[in-house]
Amino acid sequence: IEGISEVQVITNQFSAEYGRASGGRVNIRTRAGGNKFRGRAFYFFRDDQFNANTWNNNRRGIAKPAFTNHNPGVTFGGPVVKNKLFFFTAYEFDNIQEDTIVDAWVPVTAGNPNFSLPAPTNPAGAVNVTSTFNGVPVTVAVAPYIEPFPTPAKKHIFTARADWNINDSQNITFSYQMGRSDDLRNFSGTNRIGNSLIGRIRNTDGYNFTHNWVITPQVVNQFR
């Protein structure tokens, strides 16, 4: 966020340069360096001590899930050649340690031997469930399984940008954006234990090159 200079929201009737979108578009402009070296450091912190439990958890006697968020970062930019060449960099680390409640029903006795399941946390709440398998009714006793499951998320975000003013009518911008994400928070609670085993790792690298040229007061060209 600290690497963002401007956010523009276009809701309708935008020109052809903003293709591949319908209904609306959000443009984000990254920060650029200047003739002075400038930087900043920040640190955001959140903790479950400042959160309230949900109404449903309180109703069922389920404790508030653990949650801690550490989000430090730094930015730094300045000149390479004054009035000509500038750079800007930003780095952010988002570290979330969170528990999500797995709320499911599991067999009281051993189920499928090929797929082991945890024991119920409340065997006294067992009920009988009947289904049909190959035309034969099958009755199985199931009981609640309610447990917190760790769903951490760690993200590294790095942005770098260089700007070169060639002359009064031409300038070049090159930027690089890196994202490294190891996130289990896409699992937001479910009654299916299998869903809690799904994680997501996403690594991204983005490059951008832009050349602006004011040919005449009436003609401007941009190459990307």
C-alpha cells in the first residue's frame, strides 16, 4: 500500500485504451522517486485480544479463534542522476497466524480404513444417519467434531520502479513487482474436513515498460 501514489476508479464510458473490462475499472499508479532521498518504515499489528467472538460461537460454547497479524514494511527512493534518473522501492511482509474452526460430523467408530478421520470431540452428541448403498440401507453413528485448525498466511510484496527523463518531450518508466504468497486463509470454515487440507501457494512476477513521447502539442504517443 505504501508504494501506491494514486488510485483511479472509472465506472463507465471509458475509452478504448482501458480494454478487457466491462462496467468499471480501477487503475493504480505506483510512486516514483524524486530529487531527494526519502524513505519510511511502518508496522501494523492486530491481535485477537481486540476482536469479539461471533454470536454463533458464543451460542454453541466455542472459544474465540486465535488471530495475530504482523505487517512491517519499508519504502525508499531518490535520484540516481538529478532531474534525469530516479528510483523507488517498497517492501512489505504480511504475516497472519490464525485459527479457523472446523465444524464437521465424523463417524463414532472406525470409518473408511483408506481414509482415517479424527475422533469426535463430543461423542455424547452422536446421532444415527441412514443412507442407501447398492440398494441396501446403511446406518452410521456420527458425532460432532469441532476443533480450531491453523490457517496461516505469509506474503512478501516487493515493488521497484525506475524513471528516466530523456528530455522535455520523452520519458521512460520501468517497474517490477514481486509477490510470494503461502496462504491457507482461503479456507474460511466449513463442515467438510477435506476442505481444511487445501492450501494455496502463489508466486508472481510482473514487469512493466512504458515510453511516453510528446511529438507535438496535439500528438502524444505511449508505448507499453
